[in-house]
Amino acid sequence: MDTLKTRRTVRSYADRDVEAALLRELLETAMRSSNTGNMQAYSVVASRSDAVKQALAPLHFNQAQVTTAPVVLTFCADFNRFSKWCAQRKAEPSYGNVQSFVAAAIDAVILAQTFCVAAEAVGLGICYLGTTTYTAKGISEALRLPKLVLPVVTLSVGYPVEDAAVKPLSDRLPLDGILHEDQYRDYTPEDIDRIYDARESLEESRYFVELNKKETLAQIFTDIRYNKENNESFSVAFVDALRAQGFL
Ligand SMILES: Cc1cc2nc3c(=O)[nH]c(=O)nc-3n(C[C@H](O)[C@H](O)[C@H](O)COP(=O)(O)O)c2cc1C
């Protein structure tokens, strides 16, 4: 429990390899996690070569972790292998649809997060790369993913450099801000003020608001980090990727 409470994202890695045997053991452990119908409709691409990491870097908007981490793991929703098995066993697969993609994506994310917990427990550091769904089609090409395989999350993995280990924990909302007893109770304006107060009061938040010449912290999200233009264009690109990989 304590290791979970003190974990944080690690973006800077020591010049130390993640041994292949350890990586395999962590992934095998993660594969014990629940998955839809035990179909295991997921695959993981472990990229270690400079060539592939360099190809992935621009697709992750050149975030440094992609090339500085010893290993980059791309977790994919994968109905390719399962469909092939069905076809070879006189069963008619029908997994080229959104429902199957969602089920496979959920399983791939559960696998990834279980891997993270296991990896952090042995002293590794991880960083999720949300850019995966922004450029899923390009990543599919770079990793040579066949039809019915689509990347959903990427992790950079490595041993933390010293100063990453002492980076302060990032804030979280109070539990009562996200927990609803019995049924959902919608938020009043007073609830919203109370739930976001601590985060808005952080020195770091005030700094970003001032630096970006904004009025509120929320505007950092709506106008800069997760803005309408990007959300809409990445949505179109993702639907395109779903179609290209045969899920639509
Ligand atoms: C789906 C997902 C996508 C993320 N994408 C990125 C990313 O592209 N780059 C990055 O540096 N961190 C990324 N993160 C890490 C978050 O920024 C981080 O988890 C959050 O700020 C909380 O910090 P903590 O993990 O240190 O507690 C992502 C996390 C998740 C779960």
C-alpha cells in the first residue's frame, strides 16, 4: 500500500538497462490480471532498438522519454491473434467492430497498469505516453501492426535517476470529490470550489496561470493542454486509425 501511495511518474532514467528476464517476469505477472473472457485480446511491443525508438519519437511529439528510456512498451488492443486462432479451429471470428475494440482496449490498459504496479514495486520508474491515441495510425505503421491491432497506451520504462526519486508527489483531488455513495450526486458550484481549492492554491498552479497569462487554472487545460482544436482533430485521427486497423 505504501509504495502505491508514494509512487510518481518518472521521466528521467539512469543509464542502466532493464534486464530482458526482469521485463518478461513483470509482464508475466501483469498477465495474471483480469481480462475479458480470458481471451487476452492484447499484445505488447517492447522497443529497445535506437532505430525503432527514433521512429516512435516524433509520433510521441518528441517527448524525451521515448529515446532516453531503455525500453518503450506499446500496449495494443489485439484481436488479430485470437481471430486467427478461431479461423484455424473452424470458428467464425467477428471482432472487427467497436465493441471488440473497447473490450480489448480495456484489457490492454488493465495489463499496462498492472505491469506499472509490479514494475514500480521492484524500483523501476514508468511514464505513460498519452500521445499514443493521438497518432495511433502512425504508431501502427511504425510497429507494423496488422489489422485488428491498435495501440492504446505506451509506457517508457527504466530505473529512475536520483533526482526523479525525490520529486514531490503530485496532488490529487480529495476522495469525497470523486466518491459517490449509492448513486451519483451531481456537483453544486460550492462542491466544485471545495474540490478544486487545494489544487488551485498550489504554488505550481499559480505559476502556470501567471506564466501563460491566464485567469484560472482551468483555462490552462481548456485553452492549452487539452484544447478543443486538438481534441477534435485527434478524435478524427483516432476514428481513422480504428477504420485503418479494421475495427470500424
Ligand atoms: C493515459 C495517460 C497518459 C499520459 N500521458 C503523458 C504524456 O504524454 N507525457 C507525460 O510526461 N506524462 C503523461 N502521463 C503522466 C501524467 O502526467 C501523470 O500521471 C499525472 O500528472 C500525475 O502525476 P504522477 O503520476 O507523478 O502522480 C500520462 C498518464 C496517463 C495515465
